[in-house]
Amino acid sequence: MGYLLFSSPSPPLAFQYPCSSSSSSGVAASRRSRSRRGAASVVASSASTPDGGPSPSSSAAASADAYVLARRVVLLGASAVPLLRLREAVAAPTTETKDVSKLDDPPSEGKTGIPEPDTTQFEGSQSETTTTEARQPESSLQSVEEQHPGNPLLGFLGTVGVTASGVLGGLYGTSLQEKKALQSIISSTESKLAENEAALSLMRENYEKRLLEEQAAQKKQSLKFQEQEASLSDQLASAKKSLTSLSEEFRKEKKLAEELRDEIQGLESIIRQAGDDKDALESKLEEKLGEINSLQEKISLLSQEIDDKEKHIRELSASLSSKEVDYQKLSALTNQTKMSLEHANSKIQQLEEELDRSKNALASKISLIDSLDAKLETLNSEKEEADKKINELIQEYTDLKAASETKASHASKVLSERDDQIKQLEEKLSVALTESSKDHETILELNKELDATKAMLESELVATETLKESIQSSEEALKDSRNEASKLSKELEEANKLNQDLVSQISELQDELSATQEGLTIKLGEAESVTKTLSEELASVKKMVQKGQEELETTSNELASVVEARDNLKKELLDVYKNLESTTHELVEERKMVTTLNRELEALAKQLQVDSEARKALEADLDEATKSLDEMNNSALSLSRELESTHSRNDTLEAEKEMLSKALAEQTKITAEAQENTEDAQNLITRLQAEKESFELRSRHLEEELALAKGEILRLRRQISTNRSLSPRTSARPRAPPEANEILKEQAVNNHNQNTSGVVAGTPPSVKRAVRRRKGGAST
């Protein structure tokens, strides 16, 4: 009757059923074997799916549900076919035994031609179902042949139902096996997913702990910087207070100087009036001398008296001429002393200018040190660039690891070579760090030399102070000589008393000046202590810089630039040494000048003593001349004595004025030094603030790098999952489990980290983060 195709809706297979019993049984057996092979291939494919992927299990479950529904529909249709046959058998009870015998023979032939199914794929329940299904088709075929031959459709439908029931029974058994296989695969995938989730949670906890530790360290550093800022602000406040006190003292001294100037102006006006009176008296004296001459002509008769008076006049004239000569000598000596004093003041000013030059040289050296710090910062920037390059190398290293999973032996050789290269680079970096430490030692030696130059300058200042004291002693000697001259006359004693009062006032002023100087020295000591603390803080900052330089151990390709920078530093140090030698030569010349000034001052002191003695002689002669003159001459002599007292007062006031000007100059210098110290402190504070901002920027960069590292870890996990999903399809040969590979990689990375930790002691946070990145790359 031909062949008819019957297709079930769920599996992609088409079944052909012949009308004859022998062909139908053979085809059914062959289709069953094919369906079993297809089920086995489906199970294998489902088993070969990668670990950890929800898409294969869900699609398999959906296809199984559709397949079960289709089989139920077909079984219901097959169960309805025997009921139709029973109705037809009741209608036609006649049977033919020949057809039944013919129908019984083909199953035997079908048994010889049909291959036996695999016993491993069926269970006991499936064998029972197949035997029952085989019996049903035989009984149905006998009943069909016994029917009336005039209904061919009924026989065809019976054969179709029997064959469909047998096929569906086999398919039901295979579906049960597929269900069990799918359930086992789903359970294994769920267990692996749970393990992966646990590992991910552990990794997240570790990263969170690390982040918390780093944040705590950053907070500690920020607290330290805040404490340093508070200490520096306190120091600035103290410096400002000292400056305010110095400014108040300076204002007081200015007021005293103005008062002294007013007194000097008043004395000068008095001197001018005295000069005018002297001119008037001299005119009167000339008139009276004329009168005396006329009287001498009138009294020429009195020869005896004239002779006596002539003798007396001759003696007086001789004494006056000698005293006038002495007076001229004394005036010349006083002019010379004034000139020498002015010359000494000019030389002192030159010394002060040279001191300022030396201070400027020191400032230039400090600027050189700042330039060295700037170069260190450039080295740090180059180190950061090297870190970036090393991160790129680490990424390339991770890529090579991902690519070398299929070639384990070659990857191990490459890793060993890379480790050797890294060790060599670390050795080179250790050598560079030793050289940088030597450079820092040279910088410290330069600082010591600067301190030595400062001590030399202070010694020179002490020498200048001794010179000033010697000048004061000479002035005191002059005062003593004036006191001895004052004993000759009672009127001069009163003037000397006034002078002593002025001297006492000046001594009080000098005591106050000495007290102010002591206070200023104390404040200078405090400022020096502040500078020492600031230098210590600078040393700590330099230590931080050295720690930052230790981060250069990761640099590999930029060692040549470090060597060039070292050579440049050596050249600059040679220049600094040359400058120091020039400064020492200048200091030697300044000492020579000081010795010459001392000699000139001694000569001036001797000349002042001679002038004082000449003045004493002149004063005695003038006293004798005033006694011989008339009452009119006595008034003129009194006026001349007052003029002399005013001159002496003017001289003392001028000396005091010079002393006060010198003291004011010293105080201005001290205030300028204090201002410079405060400016240095402010510059240090600004530098510390800039360094704080740089540290904050570094912390932000490190946080961003951590976020990037997390993203890279997630990306690498995804790549690993995709590689695992693709590796069973591409690679047929067996390989080691991934857990063993990860353990080996972690051991290699741990060994490498131990080596690097042995070389680097006290690495800063950025290097630790780089090592952590390496760990993350090795673990991935």
C-alpha cells in the first residue's frame, strides 16, 4: 500500500511506516535506535556545555516540556484506535486463519533483520513497556485480518496506531533518561555558580578591607599634616607678637631720637645767639682797647707803672701766643679725629653692605637648594611615568598569561625571564637610590657649610661690637679729661654738673638700649630656635621626599635620565663650592679691613688725648688773661666760658647722636632679619600646604586606580568565563584543572612579591598598590 510519513511535533525526526508487518517492525526498530542515538548526542552536548551558564539548562527544560505534551497527545490518539477496531469486529465476526498465519510469520523475519537495542540505555520499566506494546500490535493485527476485507482504511489505521504506540513508548523511556541527565547537569551548574558567587564575595570583602585600611592611613596622614599646620601657625603667631613688640620699641626709640633732635636744635640756636653776643663783645673790646691806648698816651708820664704793665702785658702776650698755637693744633687734631670717625663710619657701612651681600649669597644658596627640591619633584614625576609604563607592562603580562594557557611550558620560561629582568631592574634601582642618598648627604654638608658661614658672620658682628665698645671707651676717656679740666674753675664745675646730668641720662638711655638689645638677642634666639624647628621639619619633609624617591625602584627604562640628573647635581655642587671659596676670600679681606680700622681708631684716641691736654692749657691761660682785664672784660670772659660749655655740650650731644644712630641702625637690621625669618616661615607653610594638596591628589588618583583595578578584575573574570565556555569546543586534548593553574600562578606571584619586599623596605602606598595590581593580575 506504499509508505506514509508520520511526524511527531516535538523531536526533529520523521517516521515511515509500511503496511506490511515485517517492514513496519524493522523500520520501527531502526527509528528507535536513531532516536536513542539522538538522545545520547543531546545528553553529551548538554554535558559538554560550560560550567556556569543558565541558557542551556533553560532551553533544554522548555524543549522537554513541549516534547512531553506532544507525546501525550499522540498516546491519546493511539488509545482511541482499538476502540474503533472492536466496534468493527463486532459488526463482522467472520475471520480467516490463513491471513492470521501470514501475519504471524513476518515478525519472526523482522526479528532477524532488526538490530537489538543497547541494553545500557534501557531500564526494567522500559523493557516491560516494549513487550506489552509488542503484544498489542500482534493482537490488533490478528483482529484486523479477521475483519472484512472490504475496509482497507481500518487496517491501515490499526497498523499506524500500533506502530505509533511502540515508538512513543521508546521515546518516553529516552525522555526519562534525558530528564535525569539534564537534572544532573543543572545541579552541577548550580553548585559551580554557588562556588563562583562565594569566591566573588570573598574577593569583594578583601578589596573592601584594603580600601578601608588605605582610607585610615590617609586619614592619619591628613591628621599629621593638620597638626604640623597648627604648630606652624602657633610659631607664626609668636613671630608676629615679637614683631609687634619690636615695632613698639622702635617707635619709642624714634620718639627719643626726635626729642634729642629738638634739644640739639635748641642748643644750636643758643650757640648762634652766643656767637652773635661774642661778635658784639669783640667790637666792644676793640673800642675799649682804643680807649686804653689813649689812656696809655695820657699816662705816659707815669713811667714806672707803664713799665710794670708792659712787662706784665709782654708775658701775657707770649702766653696767649703759645696758647693760640696750641689751640690751633687742637682744632686741627679735632678735625682729623672727626674725619677719621667719618671714615670709620663709612667703613662700618661697607662692612654692613658686605654682610648684606653674604646674606644674599646665602639666599642664593637656599634658592639652589629649592631648585634641587624642584629637580627631585621632576624625578618624582618621571617615577610616576615609569609607574604608568610598568602598569602597561603588567597589562601586557596579564594578556600574555591569558594567551599562554594553551602553551604552559613556554609561558613558564617567559615568566622566569621576566622575573630575572625585574630582579636586574630592582638591583639597578637600588644602585640609583644609593646615589640619590649620596646626593642628599652632599646637600646636608652644604647646609652645614652655610651654618659655618653664619657663625663666621656672627663672629664678625661680635668684632664690630668690640670696636664700638673701644670707641665708647675712648669717649669715656675724653669725658674724664673734661672732668679734670672742670676742676680748675668753679664756674666750669657747674657746667660739668650739668654735663654729668646729661651723661647720667645718656647712660640710662644706654642701659635701656642694652636692655632692648638683650631682649632682641633673646628674640633672635627664639627666632633661631623656630628656624631650627623649621629645619627639622624640612628634614622630615626631605625624609618624606626620600621615601617618595624609593618608589623609583619600579622604574626600568629611565635610569639614564637619573644618571644625567646626578651629573648635573655634581656640577651645581661644584659651583656652590666655588661660591663658598669666594665668600671665604671676601671674609678674609673684611677681617683685614677691620684690623686697619682698629689701628686708625687707636691713633684717633691718642690724638683726642693730645687735644684734651691742649684744651686744658688753653683754658688755664684764658683764666689768667681774664683776671688781668677789667670788669668789662670779665663779662666777656663769662660769655666765652658759657660758649665753651655750650660747645662741650654740643660735642657730647653729637657723640650721643652718633651712638643712638648706630643703635637704631642695629635695631633696623635686627627687625629686617626677623621679617626675613617670618617670610621664610610663611614660605614653608605654603610649601607644606602644596605638599598636602599633592598628597590628596595622589590619594584620589589611587582611589581611581583601585576602581579601575576592580573594573579590570571584573573584565578579566568575564573573559575567563567566556574562554572556559569556548575552550571545551576548541581544544580536544585534556588539560589541568583551572584551580591548579590559579594556585601555581598565585605561588609565582607570592614568590615575586617576597623578593621585591626583601629589596624594598618601607615602600610608600603607591608601590604597594602596584604590587597589589600584580597580585590581581596573577590571580585572574
